[in-house]
Amino acid sequence: MGAAGPRHHLVVRITHWVNALALFIMIGSGLRIFNAYPAFARKGETFCCYPFAGHPIPDWLTFGGWLAGARRWHFAAMWLLVANGLVYLGFIYLHGEWRDLVPRRGVLRDALEMVKFYLRVRKDHPPQGKHNALQRLAYFWMPYVGIAAVISGLAIWKPVQLAPLTRVLGGYVWARYWHFVVMLGLVLLSVGHVFMVFVVDPHSLRSMITGRLAAGTHTPPAGDPPKPHPPESDPPVQQPPVQEPPKPPPEPEQT
């Protein structure tokens, strides 16, 4: 059982939900843009690494209505994501919360133990700090994947003005492909994040709204310390029976 107390700063909470909204819009609108030409190779050419060419993404996974509308939503959400990301990164650096996210020595070993726990191979939750090893890895790499999405997106948005950047990514076709791969990486990280929240620490969802951990809630991710066993008492010492002192003999009567 835990006591009520602060868990997430207001800036972290606001940027978290703004980031979730921006990612939702960007992914859905990006898939709608992709459906305008659901392939990576130019017409008459082939591409090695996408076996689903010509098959559009299902409409229920897309957002924006049509190509022009999806582009407007996509670019609007892009600038929101960039501004929000800069605020978040600046805050965790100045506030010191980056220390809770940077992987430490032994993180891969601890991540493997967490995988065993998720797969029910290990019954007890591995000990940890504010985040477990898998959460640390996911939260640490999320900003880098977001930066890669913005860079590759700029390369295919302005392939002429930013021609050096597009060439570094392998040309327009490959830049578009890397942008798609990065999007899949963001989806996987987001799904993993939601999975870890609901399976291991469902109370963190409330704390990401209120900023506080409710009193009386139990937080499995922190791990339960082993309960100390009561000390065994020594067996009672057998005391010898108490004997009454012998009575003195009666004095002789005087005549």
C-alpha cells in the first residue's frame, strides 16, 4: 500500500497528452497520404523492401478524409509535435527528470527479467525505481524516434529545397520508406507503452491526469520488499524447582 504523493509534474502531464494527440493525428493522416500512392517504387520500377505495394491501408486506420485534408492535418500536427517535444525535452533536462529515463548499467539484463515477468515465466516483479528496465528503454528511445520521423518527413516534404538531406537518406524513395519505418516504430513503442501501463501499473494512468498517486493504492512496478520474518524466540529455560529451607528442630523444653 502506498501513501498519496506527487508522481508526475504538470509540464510532464500536459506534454504527454499533447504528444499522444499529435501522434494520433500524424499517424492517421500519414496513412491517408500514403494511400494516395500505396507503394514506394516509382511506376515501372521495383522496390526491394515492401511486399504490399498496391494494397492501400484500411480506411478505418486513416485520418483526414482526402489527400489535401490529410496533408493539412499532418503538417499542423507535425509543428505541434516539434514544439511540444522541445518543451518536454527542455523541462526534463532542467528539472532533472532525465535521470529517471537514461538506461543504466545492467539495463538489458533487467529488461530480460521484465520480459520473463510479462510472459509469466517469472512470478515476482523485479525490483526497480520509478520505471522498470523496459519502460526506461522505451521512454529513452521515443524522442530519438520522433526526431527521426521529423527529419525524414522534412526530406520528403521539401526534396528540392532540402536536397542534401534527401540524398543522405538515400533519395526520395528511400526517405519516404524510412519515414514509414519510423512511423511503425512509433506505433510499436506506443502500443508497448500502453501495454506496460495497464498490465503492470494501471494506477499510473490516473496519476498522469491528476499528478498524484492516490492514497492506499499499490504500485506493482516498485516491487514488494520481502517481509521480515519474526525472530524465533529461544525455548524457555527450565528452572529448578524452588525448595523450601528445612525447618529448625524444636527447642527442648526447660524444666
